Amino acid sequence: MLEKTFAFSNKKTNIALICYQVGLNITGIMFLTRGIVQTLGISVDSTTDAIISGFAGIGHVILGVSLIVFLVFLAKHIISQKKESGSNEENL
């Protein structure tokens, strides 16, 4: 919907969206892993527990950073569109 409304796709936004998908997949896989371990009552040592939590944290960081970067790119594009449309209206 955003693409249809604002037509903002370029190489930078595509990279941000790919990073978002990577972070989402890492986070989802770690949630699934954590859920399986806890549901089945598998005993894991503290190192394995920390590894699961660490990867989930990395996924969250990637998600957060890529979302912020994407929103900054979107805001810059919208601002530049408003400036262009404002200068086009003055020329008419």
C-alpha cells in the first residue's frame, strides 16, 4: 500500500526491507526454538540458553535498525516529493 501511494522503491529501501525480513526470520526462528525447548521441557545448559537469547536479541536489533532506516528513507522521499510538487506549482 505504501509503495502504491508514495512510489518510494529504490535500491536503499529494498536493502532496508531485505534486512527487515532477515531480522524477522531470525527472531521468529529463535522464538520457535525457545518455545520448543520450553514446551518439551528439554533441559539446556546456560550456554545454550544464552545462545538462543543472543540470537533472538540480534534478530530484534536487526529488525529495529532496519525499520528505523526504512522509515527515515520513506520520510526523506515524502519530503522531497512535497518540495518538488511545491516548486512545480510555483512554475505553473
